[in-house]
Amino acid sequence: MAVQRGSADHGGSASRRYPLVLALISGTALAIVGIVFAAPALASIAAITLDMPAPGWLGLKDRYLGRYHLTYSSDHSLVNQGELVVFSRAVPRQRPVLSGVLNLYGSDESNVFYMTHFVHAGIKLMAALNLGVYTGPVVGSFDVMCYCYNTMKAVFNVQDGSKVSLRFQRYSANPHP
Amino acid sequence: MGSPRRYWYSSWIIAPLLTTLVLGAFPSIATKPRPLGSLVARPVAQSDWPLFGRDRDNTRFSPLTDVNLGNVRRLGEAWHAKLGRFQVLLETFPQIIGRVIYVTTSTDEVIAFDAISGKIMWRYAPHVDFSLSTGVGGYGVSVNRGVAVSNGKVYVVTFDNHLQALSQSTGEKLWQTSVADPHQGYYETMAPTVWGGLVFVGSAGSEVGVRGFVAAYDAATGKLVWRFYTVPAPGHGWVPKGHHGGGTVYMPPTVDLHNGLLYVGTSNPSPVLLGTGRQGPNPYTDSILALRPRTGKLVWAYQEVAHDLWNYDAGSPVVIFDAHVKGKTIHALGEAGKSGYFFVLNANTGKLLYRPLAFVKENHTTPTTKPTLQCPGTLGGSLYSPVSYSPLTHAAYISGVNLCFIVKLEKLPPGGESDFAGTRTPEKKTPTGTFSAVNVNTGKFLWFKTMPTPMIGGSMTTASNLVFTGDQHGTMYAFDARKGQIVWHASLGLGFGSAPIAYAINGREYIAVAVGGSASTGANHLGPIGATLVVLTLGGKPIKPFRPIGQ
């Protein structure tokens, strides 16, 4: 015997179920529409959040501490040999700060930069390059594009807009031989 | 038997030959300073500045008179050279021999410029590991105060403790020798001194507890001839066990041609602020030492500050002069220390001639675990600033720093200035400076000026009674040496970490100075910094301030 739809008993439960289903479907549709329209805004927010640099370099400090030889430079007149040392620098009344000394030797010049303000944005690692002393003027940034198997691929971004690609190979985990 | 006439002719050949041989064998005789009477005011075709302090007495006195009180306002720029795209802080003291100016950069490069055109003749860029003293925390005090030039070679000391000899004509490295171990905290900032076939060097690093020394190396080969340690080894004498010591020598030693002595000024003992573990006066620290230059044997010592607790090095190079005291002419020397006092001693005996004169504000007490204000502070008084001396005014011209520090005894973590035994912070008050003239015959001020910034680079005096110096804002001054009035000033735009020099070529006088700020200028943000060599001359182009790095 077929169940008659619309009977009082059956009609009562059916009438509660359908509005609920309709509400669910409507709500889902609305949500999808909302996401489609709001996606660009959400993406922007996500992007802004991800790009904000956070202190330190990703992972354990020990991963980066040590001494590195320069193995590649895209500007041989400015840099054809170099040494990088990353170490924990003692600062009175503060925790030790990740710091670096970047020696870059060119064909007729010898430069040293003091690395401070180690930060990361996503997987990108960055440090400021100071001249003279650790609190000296910042003349550029050292941006590590990739750190794999003790090899550091970086870009020396000078404030005047010029860039030099560098590659360093870590040969000692001890910054103080 | 030969004719008497033949013998008479041969004496005209033999006498000059013998004279040349004698002068060559005794370089001290050949290079003795000229007596005052020979300072005649006439145009000089060529006048060099061949030594750190121009002459062996270290007076920084130029005999040139073309630039004088009547025309100094006509000084303008002859040429300038920026020393490098990434160069900053200049404590180099230029020297000029022939037509070539030699300067160093803070990364130990040596540059030879044509002194008239400013063209680079050669540039030597050593590979220096500035991280090797990371035991110091790598706190970045890489400055270089210049070279020494002698016998076809240019001598330079690098931050990582190498003494190098370069060819004077090409800049090619001829030899290199290690002076000290940078892993122990030693580092170098000094210009060496060369005399009699020897190169004299010391080191820096007393805040890290290194054991101070001065050493002599063979100028031809770089072989060590002698080393004199200024303090005992750790655990011996007054030096506590552990990495302690001090008494470093970081400015060029002065050779005294009159009495055959070598003078050095030494730095503080360490631990710096904490004296409980190093009882007694801690001899030979904060002292002027007189040694025999051939052997390093100590002849006499005068200690300026006994049991130092404030970092009061006898840092500036010793200057030699005659002092006329109570009717007697005394062969004397002077030194202006970080203590803020000017000391004048009998150069033969080391005895104090008169009471030391304070040229900056003095107010210091024993450091404690609570913050206390110390004046002058650890970077006050006279840093490494060379004193100049004029035989015309009988005055020594002294650069002073009024910079007080708040110090506090604290246990420091390893690394950094680990043997400082505490912390130091400059007081918030704007630091000032002093520039003064002290009559060396009386020990009193001839005149005294308070300056708007610390005065660090030192000065030069001239036979036209001018004194040239500069401040941390980049203002270069010419003072009337007798009266102290400022007769000329110009803004070069970069702090002075060095002093001017004067030279003449083809009868024209030039005044050169390396500007860019000292290490203290950079570390304490005292003024604009950069790295430029500028040469001035009468009737030169209008002087425009140089743009600092970071702007």
C-alpha cells in the first residue's frame, strides 16, 4: 500500500524535513557564492599575513651557524671570493642574537658587511647588511632564496637597486675555529 | 811619490763619498729634525709628509707657509676621492712621499693616489677575515690608521694580525708575517712605525683580555727580531688566571733620534672595570714605556693611571719637544690619554715635569654593580687622537672628548668584549669636545675651546701659525695657533676620524684629510659617516659637503 503523501501524520514529518533541506541547500549555495566573490579579498589577507617578516630564520639556529666559502658570484668585479660567518653574538642584557660577518673580496676592493635583523617571510630568509659596525647604516639586504644541504643561495640586494647573486657552501659548523 | 795636487783632488772625491757612507749607515743622523732656525718662510718646491706624524718627533708640524692667516679663507677643493662604494669610517692618517699619497681604508686596502690629480696609481685589496676575532663578538671595529713607507716598501697591518710589505711602486705584496693570533682576540688597527731596518707593531684587544706587546720585525724579511710583553702572562705577577691581561699598544711607536729610545703608550689592564682580582698598580698598563729600539729592553716606564678601572689608555702617540722649565731646556715628551689628562715627561728619565692638566670634564668613581656615571667615559678623554706641537708657540694642541658613560659591573656572557667585566652606555646628554693649546714650558693652557662635538681625529700645525682640525659634524677648522680664534671653517659633511696633513708639489701647497668618521663616530652615532679623501688648495673649487653613507 502506497503511502499517501500529504497525510496528516506523514505530512507533518515531511513538512519539517523539506524546509530543513531547503535551508541547507540555500545556505550552501550562498556560502559558495560568498566565497567566490570574497576570494580575492581573502587571498590578499592571506598574502599580507604570509609576507610579513617574522624574527629569526626558520628552524634551529644551529642549522645556519658556521663558516661558509663563496662558490659563485654573478658580479666578479665586485665579488670573486668571499667568506660568510654566521654566529650567535653576545649582546649585553639580551639573549644572543643571530649575526653574521660577510667578507666580500673583488678584483680591487675588499668589503665587509655586518649582518643583523635576521628575519624570515615564508621560506625566504633575510638579513640586513650594515656597514662599519652592527648598528651602522644599512646598505642592503642578504636574501637567502634557498638553503639546502649546507648550500646557501642568496641575493645581495643593494639599496641602489643593484643585485648580486651569491652562493655559499658551509665548510664548518663552528663559527669560532 | 805622487804629486801633492793629485792628493788634493782626490780629497774632493773621497770626502763626499765617505760622508754618504756614514749617513747611510746611520739613518738616525740623516733624518734628524731640522733646528728651528731653518724654518724660513719661503716657498718650498716640494714638501712631503713621509711619516705618521710628519717627522720623527711626531709633531705634525708643517713648515709650509703658503696657506696663512691672511689667505686661509681662499682654501678650496683641489680634488677628492671616495674610497669605495661600501667603505665607511676612516681613521687613516695619510702620508705623502714624492707625488704619491698613501691611505688605507677600514677594510685594510692600501690606495696610492697621485697627489696632484687624485688619480689612483695602484690599489691593494687584501683578503682579510674580519670574522676571525668573532671571539670578540665580531663587534666590528675594523679601522686602519695607515701605513709606513720606507726603502721602497709600504707596510700595513691587517685586522686579522698580518704585517704585510708591499712594493711602493706597484702595491704588489712582497711578504707577510703573522703578528698575533686572532683567535685569542687580538686584532689590529694601527699604522706601524719603521726605523733602522725594523718595523714596530703592537696590537689591540685589551677589552678581550689579550696580553699586550710591542714587537720589532726585520723590515726586509718580516722575521721577528724581538717582542716585549707589557704585562705578565695570565696567572703570573698581577695578572689573574684566565684570559686576562691588557696593556696593548695600538698606536705607532715614536722613535726618539735624540736619545735613541722608542716610546709606546699602553692601554688598560683587564678585566677592565673589575680590579679585585688584579691587585696593585698593574704596572706598565696605561703607561708610557721607553725601550731600546734594537733590543726591546725597557729603559724606563711612567704609569699615567695606576690600577685603572675606567679604560683610561695612554692611547695617543707620544710627541717629542724641548720644554723650557725653570730656566733649563729639557728634552721632553707629551701624551694625552683617555684619562683626559695631558702628561709631559722628561724624555730621558720618564719623570713628570709638572702636574698633568685636565682637558675634559673629570668625575669618576670606582665602578659598582649599580650604574654609575664616569667622566670621561670609556671612549672619552683623548682617544687615539694625535697631538700636534708647534715650536713657534711652544704649544701642544690636544683633541678632547667630553663623553661620559654609565658603567655597571656585570658578568658578561662569552664573546664580545668579554673581559670588560661590565656594561657601558653613553649618557643621554649630547657629547661635546674640547680643543686646547697647552704651553709645554708651563703646563698651562695657552687657550681652551669647547667644541660642539667630540674631537677625535687630531690636528696639524703649520709654520704660518695655523692649526687645522675637524669635528664629528664634518666641520674643518683653522685656528690661530697663538690665540685660538677660528679663522676659517668649512663643512666637509663627514666626521673627522683623522687629522689633516700638508704637502707641497711644484711650489703649491695642499692640505689633505681623510674624512668619514671614527669607529666611535659610527658606534655612538656622533655624526655623519662615509669615506672620502679630500685635498684642498688656495683658489680651489668651492667646498661642498660630502654625502654620508646611508643617505
